[in-house]
Amino acid sequence: MIDPKKLEEIAKQLHNALPPGIRSMGEEAEKKFRQVVQAQLGKLDLVSREEFDVQTKVLLRTREKLTALEAKLAQLEQQLSAKGE
């Protein structure tokens, strides 16, 4: 769901923002940052890019069908009103 490379970048940025004395804890601190960030992002209601793209395509197809149905309905209504005159 979440790109591990992005998580690693965030963890490194947080790690680099630490004062030098704390930063010397090294990889252990970075690992902890990564775990905390991943846990917090896991709590968010997010979808993957792939799922988002799929749903966007579904929405576009649905809009196209709705537009076609609206045009067909307008045509049928016009035919009915023409017969009623």
C-alpha cells in the first residue's frame, strides 16, 4: 500500500533532523522512526495508487454511460412530446 522507499526517505529525513548526539544512535533510531511512521500511516484510510487509478477509470466509464443515457432519455422524451402534439 505505502511505498517502502518513501517511508525510508521520511525516516532518514527525521533521523537527519536530530541533533548530532542523538543521531549517533544510528540505524536503530532510523528503524524506530520507520516503524512509527509506518504504524501511523497504517492507521490512515488510504488507498494505493493502483486502486485509485482503477476507480478513476471506473468513474470515467460511469460518467460516459450516464451522459449517453441522459441523451437517450432526452431523445425519447422529445419523441413522446412530438407524438402528443
